[in-house]
Amino acid sequence: MHSLVLVVADIAGIAGGALAAFQILGVANQVALQLPLAVLLSVGCFWAWICSLRVLRLRNLQIVSTSELVTCFGLSFLWAPLVFVPLHYFTQGYLTSIGNVVALAFYQLPVNGLALFGPWLLQQCKSESSAQQSAADGRQPSGAATDRASAAAASRPPP
């Protein structure tokens, strides 16, 4: 589900960046302004989605592991043509070229990496704080903190 939201954020960012750049510059060739605006809109839309899940406390929809982030990144490349090609056809009246699909994939590589970096960083901070809280309470840490703690213990030489 997150990968689909990420693709919709990408397409909305590209379209929004094009509209905003055209309004600002008033010329048809506005790529120099469109690209940074598209990146900001794409990443901002996805981060808003992730934050809204936390604010609404929808725990079953929240990203909880790094493997989910990697899966989301990979699946976004599969969703992109499935969303973009029909959207282009319905709005423009003809199928898009393969070049546009490839350009979208090259756009997605760095932008989706950046968009997923925020949730990854949030997840790392959350697991660190839960490990510190567990240690302060004298409890066994859970999740990623347990994995790190057991890896650290395994790397120590025996007494």
C-alpha cells in the first residue's frame, strides 16, 4: 500500500511541479524549476502520509521494519507504469512512450530513496529510544533493539 501511495506522490509531485513552475515562470520549458519543486512535493506528500498514520495512530498501517521500506521501494517501480500509463491515456488521449516510463523510473530512484529515508530515520530513532527506555526500566528490549543487543553480545569475546 505504501508503494502505491509513493507512486501517487511521485506523479502528483511531477504534475504539481510542472504547474507551479509554469505559473511562476510563464514559459513552457521550465525543467530547471519543475524538478526541484517535484522532488519537494513528492517527498512532502509521502512524509505527510507517514506522519498522518502516526497521528491517527493507525499502527497496523505503519512501516515497522527496514525490509518493509526496501519492499516499498521495489514495488514502487512496478506500480509506476500501472498507474502512469492509464492516467496518461485518460488525460491525454493516447498511450505514453516508453521513454516517459523510463524517465519516471529514473526520477523515482533518488526521489523514492529520499522519501523513504525519512521513515527509516524515524524508525531508527524510535527503536533507539525504546531500547534506552527498556534499559532504564530493566526490561528486555524488543524488535530491532533486541537484534542489535544480541549482535553486540555475540561479538564480545567470552570472559
